Amino acid sequence: MRCVDMEHNVGNVVEKELMMQSSEKHVLRAYRSVMNPRGLECYSCRIEESDLFICTDKNMRELARDSLSHIRAELEDYLGKHPHFGISFKPVPATENAPLIVQDMAEAAFVFEVGPMASVAGAVAQHVGLNLLKVSKQVIVENGGDIFMAGDRKRKVRIFAGKPSQTVDIIINDEVDGIGLCTSSATVGPSISLGDAEAVTVLAKTATLADAAATAIGNMIHSPDDMEAAIEYARKFPQIRGVVIIIHGSIGAWGEIEFL
């Protein structure tokens, strides 16, 4: 995805992600080489197609891996028993006693009228991040650019919309118990968008909600003329803190986002 967290003292982000090699399952994300939030330990955590980049007070790779493994097992087991949950482009209710991550994804889907899997990357980042937040005061979990962050700090973020000339730097405030910052794109990365925006980035109460909202808003954008209506749509939801839309060289924004 397209959002990269950077602390104040971090240099410019490499503008291009390396293409996935045919022999590997994971995209080599060049921007991670310059993600170095001040005072935090950063490390990767990979299981199958899940590829997280995590920053915490100290190296907690083992705990992060255990958390990711458990979350993946719960989600895969549920999807195996309820395959429609994984393929629907419309909301699907979670069954009774469904895992918490499934419940969160189902709730986000109903709020923004998208399929449950529209929020899966953000949901994984959020649930791994919440587990790490129990033992680390600052946490950043980036899952293909969908980000959970916590620690009550200002964060500098670069939104990458496909070309070196299409980048936007913003500053946001994270919170002690965490927030989410997620992006949907019709042109960058593997995520599905029914719109044409290079990037729709949403700041929200949780990464699960941010991911679903970014998908919903991204689906609405086919030209710069659609930005005003999309922002008015975003303003209706108290869960959304801010949004940035980039399409065909135009930028629209609203909310708790400061541009550099």
C-alpha cells in the first residue's frame, strides 16, 4: 500500500516499491529501509502472505509473531467454515462466538457497506498492534501500508500515489490507545478498488474502520469532480478523523490532517 510512517528525523522515503519476485510471496517494500521512528526498535514479521513491519519500545518479534500466528489461525479457520465471508463485496454478519477480528471486520463492513475482507489488512495490523500495546507504550504496525499506531505522538506520513511526483506529506497525531491510517488505491498495490483514485487515505478510530472506509470512499472516486461528495460522505461518520484523496493530479482533504 501507499502510506509510510516516519518520525520527524527520518529522511525522504524511497519512492518506489520493488516488484515481487516470481520465487517469493512477499513484496520487497523499499520504503521500510528508511522507516526509523525515534527511540523505537523496528523489525519485520512474516507468516505466509502476511508481511508486517513493526516498531515498538524494544524488539518484540517473538511476541508479534505469536500474535500474528494466532490471529491468522482464527481468521483462516473462520473463512474455511464460512467462505462467503471472504468473497462477498457486501456486508456479511459474523456468526455467534466469531473471533474478535471477524466481529470487527463484519462491523466495519456494515458501517461502510463493503465486503468484510475490505478491512482485513487494517484489522490484522490493529489486532497485532493491540496485543503489543499491552507491553509497549509506543506501537506502529504497518501491513502493506495499512497502519495501526499508538503512543500519543505526532507522526509524519508520506502518501505515495504511484509516481515520484504524486506524493503528499502529512502530519497526524496518534493516541495512547491507538488509531488507524489506511489507504485504498486503484493504481498501486494489489487491493481492489472500484474507483479510479491514485490514493484515498483515511484516518479513523481504528485501523479496521480506516481500511473499510478507505475502500468505500475509493469506490466513489472516478474523477476530481467526485471529491467534494466523497468528503461530505466521510464527514457523516464520527469514526473518521480525516481523509486525503488524490486523483489525476488533484488533492482533496478534510479533518485532523496537517499538510507539510
